Amino acid sequence: MRLSRFFLPILKENPREAEIVSHRLMLRAGMLKQQAAGSFSWLPLGKRVLDKVCAIIREEQNRSGAHEILMPTIQSADLWMESGRYEAYGKEMLRLQDRHERDMLYGPTNEEMVTDIFRAHVKSYKDLPLNLYHIQWKFRDEVRPRFGVMRSREFLMKDAYSFDLDFEGAKAAYNRMFVAYLRTFERMGLKAIPMRAETGPIGGDLSHEFIILAETGESAVFCDRHYLELPVPGEETDFSDDAAISGIVAQWTTPYAATDDMHDEGEWEKVGESDRLAARGIEVGHIFHFGQKYSEPMGAKVLGPDGKEHAVSMGSYGIGPSRLVAGIIEASHDENGIIWPRSVAPFDVALINMKAGDDACDGLCERLYGEMGRAGIDVLYDDTDQRAGGKFATADLIGLPYQIIVGPRGVAAGEVEIKNRATGERETVSPDSVIARLGVA
Ligand code: ATP
Ligand code: MG
């Protein structure tokens, strides 16, 4: 992409409304435009990151055996009356009416709708386990939308729903999602710690919030430092091996970790003093087993091996991709701007032409731009006539993993410079070795 043709509305000044660094940097880097309280448009740079985050989520959901669907944003109130949640949900739900004065709502979540899909099509235990997910916009009329896309009213959610014959099956489904989440966050360069969360009237211990540590986090959290070194399961993880998956979950739930609501001073005292990490955290995912809460009232039943009908045992599993984009920035930035992990970077490389209009610089940049494109490297080519200083500032602000700097002196000497955005390291290389140096994407 040529910067001269791209839509990248960089802000020179710090926007006053932004209280936290991710919100400030997202506005400054031209990723977002606020449209109303808690409502944002995603501009091209932001949309690229959001798509990459969703792609990782999708790959890991699919790997764990879940199937992607897409349900509508607008739902009929009737379904929610069946489950008994229509009144209970309260003011966070945006309620509307169509021209026939039928009650509708903008979905804050999809348990009812997915249960309706299930009961229409699945009749036998032989079709289980089943896990259906979608990535769809949600609306929640939050009391206090703030921090940009971190807590917005309209936000993107990946929500998955599992259906099993009994508790044992539901627990295995829960464990698969748990492990898929570990992999998902790790691939985005995040250390997410699963923390015991409230189960409410359902009881049991099958509810975890995945929390990334950040000073600006809204929850106070308490965990054992050992979490920071636990190995994350690799690509070879076999999701069909229930025992192995359950072993990983056991390893990741043994050290102490709890949010404020679930904090237990007695258990906390048992953690070695130097291992206690009391910090603030951002919830990026939440997994929850709720058994027959919806299947019972909504009649989602299957015929079991015993020839009897069973209301299925369910769980739901959320991740907030839009919140994650902000979370990744909270975890990875410096005073000059964002530092994207390569897996979610909007482009791999900023190619900086320090003297646009100079034949030698233009020539080499065009050559590199073409070669990198053919090698599958995503390049943002700064071909504008801005001053070099401004170009460097923009490149640092938008945080692409590498900068390739092409200036007249270097070109004359047969050299270009490669800067690693994360470490700040600069290296002088010959133009021919640029691609090998970056690695093929
Ligand atoms: P919170 O406690 O932060 O309000 P929640 O418990 O309401 O979150 P869930 O219903 O479990 O959230 O939703 C699943 C995921 O969706 C959350 O883990 C989070 O990543 C994301 N999410 C929830 N509310 C918002 C919001 N207002 N803005 C952005 N993302 C959100
Ligand atoms: Mg909430």
C-alpha cells in the first residue's frame, strides 16, 4: 500500500477525551473515529488489525472443533421471553419495535438464538458434541462507556456455544475452549491468565475470565507469579484427546488466580510472599458452563443412548476482539507509539523513502516495494513528500514491526537500514538481503 493513496488520518495533538494510552494511540494513529458515546468507526489501519485478531480467533476456534455461523444482530423479543431473560436483562439491552410494533432487541449476546437453532435441527446424542460460534457486533447500553473500544456500547464479540448430552461432555467442551483461549491470546503476544470467576446460581467451578495484566485494567486481580512462565500448548495440541486437554487445564488452574469478586484471603496467604502478584487486569475473554439454564425452558432436547429425552448441557464462551485491539496496545507500546506483535500488525513493514522525488531513492523503493509484495510481505510504502523526521514519527506511531529506511547516502553506498520497532535496533544491509532479513510472512 502506498501511503500517498492510503486513508490514514494521523492526529498531531493528543486527543483530550482519551484517558488511557490505547485510546489515545488508536485515535492518533488514525485507527478509529468516535461516532457517539461508546460507538466507533474502524478506519483502514484499525480495521486491518481487527481482522487479524478475528482471523487468529477463528483459526483457534476451528482447530478446537467449533463451527462458525453468523446470527443476526437484531433479535425477536419472543425468544428472550421463552428463556425468561427479557425482563431480567435490564437497561443494558437496547429494545426496539418494528413497523408492526413487534418487540425486538439488538443482541447483547446470543444464547437464546443459538438454542433455537439447535432445537430446530439436533435431535440425537449422536450429533453431539456440537459447538457453534460467530463473530458479530453486540450492543450493550453500558452505564459508563469509556476508554474507547475497551468498553464501548457497540462492540465485536466472538461468542461460542457448546451443546452436550451430559455434564461430563460439557466439561470436556469447556476444557477445549479453555485451551483454545490459551493459544489464541498467546498468538497475539499476550499473557492472559485464566482466573476463577463467579458461577452464580449455576455453581461449580466452570467459569473463568481470561485477564491480561495492565495498570489501566478495570479489575483488581490476584495471582501467583508462576502463571507468567507456564508453557502455552502448541500447535500440535490434540483437541480430540480429552485426557490431555484436561491435563492442560489442570496445570493452568492449579496456581492461585482470582479477580476481586472471587478473591479468597486464606488461599492467597498460602501463596509464597514473593510469588504474590496483586495487579490490575483487563478481561479479554470469559468462558462459562451453565448446564440446562436455556435448554430446559426452551426445550432443546436430544434422545440419549438410554432412549430418553435429555435437555442438553450448555456453555458459552466469549472473546472481545475490539477490546483486544486496545488490550494489545496497552500491553505493547512506548512513548513514541504502538508496537504491534507481527501476528496482528496492520502491515509487516514501513518502507520509508527519505527523499521522495530523488530518482535513485524512488527507484530502489519501487524495486523493494515490488519484491516484498511478491514475497508475501505486507508493506506500507511512505512515498509522500513529508520531511524525513515526520515520516519516522508516523512509522513509530503506527508501530509496524519493521522500518526499512532508504536515503540518498545509503542508496549511493548500496545500503538500506532496517529498524526493529520493538527493540529499536538498526542494521545496515544490502537491498538484496532485505527479504531474507525480514523472513517470509
Ligand atoms: P465486563 O465485565 O468487562 O463488562 P462481561 O462480563 O459483561 O465483561 P461477557 O458478557 O463475558 O463480558 O462478554 C465476553 C467478552 O466480550 C468480554 O470478555 C470482553 O472481552 C467483551 N466485552 C464485553 N463487554 C464489552 C464492552 N462493553 N466493550 C468491549 N468489549 C466487551
Ligand atoms: Mg459487562
